[in-house]
Amino acid sequence: MPDLVIENLTKAFNLLKAIDDVSLTVADGEFVTLLGPSGCGKSTTLGAIAGLDRADIGRIRLGNQVFFDGAESRFMPPEKRDIGLVFQSYALWPHMTVRKNLEYPLKLRKVPAKERDSRIDEVLDLVEMAPYADRYPFALSGGQQQRVALARTLVYRPRLLLLDEPLSNLDAKLRERARIWLRNIQSRVNVTTVYVTHDQIEALALSDRIAVMSKGKIVQLAPPRVVYDNPATEFVADFIGSANIFPGALESYDSKHSKLRLADDGILIADRPPPEGAKGRLSIAVRPERILFIHEHGDVPSENVFTVKVESASFLGARLLVVVRLGDTQLRVECDSAPEGDVVRIVIPPSACTLFEMQA
Ligand code: ATP
């Protein structure tokens, strides 16, 4: 069931379209992430859903509540929208204890006093902050403050949860843990959620679906695995998982394969047809972890084997990143162990190649 429906939303600042004809539906209880580089329009979209910003054109509704309708000049003020908003900065009230911070939004919404305590206890349990109920925010770590900020929103049971980079003030280790509890809590509460981030790992780990944004538009909307394995555009392939992208000339194709000639004259077979209508030169995207080194005495596949020169190798902790050169093209290869020698062979599996029309 679609819960949040956004249709043809557009918002310009002077001549710049910060959101350009964005349409998106989020199902009841679904977790959708707006992901993209700085300035692509994520926060403006979230602001328009929250009512902090007024869009120019389009429609936004939640269930049967109309938040915004440009054509009918309808705009519901933010305080009337049944939403919970959590930002990067925790913005807890410093002069109030955790319990008082959570009580305040309940008082505002005129929740009866006898119900307030049980709601606060329930949500503090949920975010595992019950032992800290009587502390002031200054006596909490960043991660704990962010839990309280989320609790302060969840306590009034909003119909829609909007999160704008809520984990970005946390250090790397805490972020990783916070991702897990955030997803657990969201699915337990089962609240429809829109999450904004420029962090691809966060988006992949948290979301039911990811809306990848570029220059005010949604360029792909799909589950994390689909976005990763089948990026819709060269931009998505590059932004998520930073694929190797290199040119090839289309020699022939059928409904299942494409044969491309690379700059060094080698032939690459891809396990997919070229994009519809594409001909001539294409962009080929291959993720660094999909390229394999052929080790001495190892099996040599019959196709897509290339001789390359090793340029550098860096230690990433769990894995190695090896940069190799194939003709004019530099390729990044992520692997467990690099082969011996400066000149080695790699294989690019046909299933690892995604093809795009070459960008102008
Ligand atoms: P970030 O990740 O850096 O927060 P974002 O994807 O959330 O970026 P937005 O904040 O939505 O991007 O901004 C989209 C575009 O609109 C940017 O080019 C930005 O400079 C512009 N913009 C946003 N707010 C305003 C404003 N109030 N006045 C003028 N331009 C604005």
C-alpha cells in the first residue's frame, strides 16, 4: 500500500532546480533512502515533505492527508503534518533531563499525564536508554544523545519518520552499531521512513529501497542489491561502489551478449545486450571486487583474459586494492592476495560488465 506519495515535485532557487520533477511512493512501513552527492536535492526533498520548504509544483500526500498540492495552492503547515523529524544535530533541550525531553512533545500533543510515563518508559526501553532517564544531555555521549533524539520523535508515534543524516556526527565504529539498532527499531515500530544520506554504505545497509539522486532528479529507485548489481546509469555505477568505467566499441551483440573491442584491442564479452538503441562506443562498468587475478597454475578462462601491468597495491585492512593498467585504462582490483610480478593476467567475468551509452 503506498503511504507517502510524491508526484512531479519541483522546487527552484532562482534559476537552479534543486528538485526537478521528482516522483516517489513509499509503502506503509517501508524504509526508503534518498542517496546522492552534496547538492543533489536530498534535503530540499525532505524539507518539502516535512513542510519546512514549500515546493513550486507537484503534489505530496501521506495516506489521505494532502501535504502539498501546487496546482490547488494547498499547503499544510509542518506542525499539522503527522511527522517525526530527526537531524544530524541532536537538538535536545539542554536544561531538561532525558525524561523531560521526551515528555515535552507529549505535553504539546496533550497526551494525558497518566499515559505519558508508560509511553516514555516504553520508548526508552526500545532505544536502550532506560537507565539514563534522569540524566541531562551534556552527560551523554553523542551516540546516546542521538538515541534520545530518535526516542523523542518516536514517543509521539508519528505516521512518518524523516531522518536527515542522523548518524553523521558519530564516529565510524559507533555509526556501524547505530545502523543496526536504527534498522531494528524502525522495523519494530514499523513506521514509514524517508532517510537522507550521502553515505552509500549506510544506504545499502539500511534501506528497503534506495532513490539515487543526481542534479535534482531520481536516477534510480530500487532495492539496494539491484542498485548495486544493476546500476541504471554510469553515475549510479560510479557513485555506489565506485565501479571502474572504461570505453569499448560495440562489435556485435544478440539478446544475451555484447562483444566489445577495448582500447588495447582486446575483446570483452558482456553477459547482456547493449542498452536499447546504443551503438558505437559504450561505457563499460566493472566493480573492483569482480575483477580476478589469474594466479600461476590457476585455471585460465576462455574469454575476457587480459594481460595488465601492476602499478600499485595498497593494504585496506581486510583486502588489497591493486591498480593495474590495461592499455590506456587504469583498473582498480580489490582482492585477497595479489599475484607475483609486475605483468600479470586478469579476468573480467562477462556477468560483471554493465553497459551504458557513453555520456556526452
Ligand atoms: P547536502 O548533502 O550537501 O546537504 P543535498 O543533496 O541535501 O546536499 P540540497 O540541500 O537539497 O542538497 O540542495 C540542492 C541545491 O539547492 C543545491 O545546489 C543548493 O545549493 C541549493 N539550495 C538549497 N537551499 C537553498 C536556498 N535556501 N537558497 C538557494 N539555494 C539553495
